[in-house]
Amino acid sequence: MNSVSNLKGTATVVDNTVLCSAQGPTKEERDFARNCFLLAQREADQHYNVERETGRWFDHYADLMWKHGWSLDSDHIEVVKPSFSGNIQQMWSSAVSKLVSGPQIEEVERVIALVERDARLLTAFSDVSGRAVRFQLIPMGYNRNGDLDVVVSHIRLIKLTMSTTYLFWRVRQHTSQLEIRARRLVIKRRVVEARKKSVEDAVRSLPFTEYEL
């Protein structure tokens, strides 16, 4: 694991996935969520090709979280724009607006700004050509019952032309393909405590790169 330190320390970038918590969830809870998503991603990869079968891969990936105690807590959100012109930041915020809070969106903005300034992190978000960008944003929080909830959102962009001062997030572009998929998942905190050790043991052999922000 690699670490990039700052004062807030409320986010983790794991390969091409950003886990962040504006307030409330602890680092231990973030680590538990990270481990669950790594395990679900590995199993989803064995059934579907994420590049050619993105929708099926994402649905299976979210469904697999039940193995670790999570429950689906929202309808499936899917936005597919074969010919997209506009701003990914605004499109994502609009797509997930019913699932995430204002502080969670602000925390995502803070973390993405850090990612875009760090060449090490950006390499995990784009392919070799730089034309395809695929990443996940996972804001975390507590619901009104005090349970841990996360919104897992998967963003895929195939760039044809681009004009931007940022590398991918606040991007104004034309004739590109954009896909956004999202689900909200919830888990009781006592279940987190009960499952924490087993998922931690299960990911010990998995290769991944992690940065704390």
C-alpha cells in the first residue's frame, strides 16, 4: 500500500476506485468496504468482461456484495450517452443526486481534484491511449438508522475529441460516449464488526495499489 498524506484523510484511492467519507465513517469502516469491493470485483471479473459487458458486470458486482452482509437499498441507475457533449462532473452529480448528500458530493470533488494533480493516481484511471477512462466513485455515510451506506457508481468514458483544463472530470467535450451506473448499498455496523476479520483475511493475497488522501 502507498500513502499520500493530507490533513483530512477521509478518502482512499484503490486502483481506479475512490472511496470517500465526508463525515462519520471511520477508516476501519472504509477499509472494510474496500475489502468487500475488491472481493466482489474479482468475482465479477470471472463472469463478465468489464469493457465489453459493462452493464452486466456492474449488476453482478453490486449483487455480489450480499455475500459480505450488504443489502441493495436503491433502484439501479443507468445513464448511457452514446454521443455525449458536456461536463462529466455535472452529469454524475445529476445522475446520483437522489442517492448522495451535498457534503458527499463536495468530498468527491475534493478527492477528484487531488487525483487529477497526481500522475501516479491518474494512470489507473485511463488506458494506455488515454482515450478511455473508467473509474468508480464510492461515497460513504450513515443512514437515518445509523447503518453504514455506500453509493457505488461506475463511470466509463470513451473520448473522441477533448478541450479541457482538467484531465477528465470537469471536461467539456463533444461526440464522446459516457456511461454512468450506480446503486446504493447498506450494512448494519454490527455486521461490519462480525465480518471484518473474514474479508480482511480474504483480500491478503489480492494485488492492489492504495493511496490515502
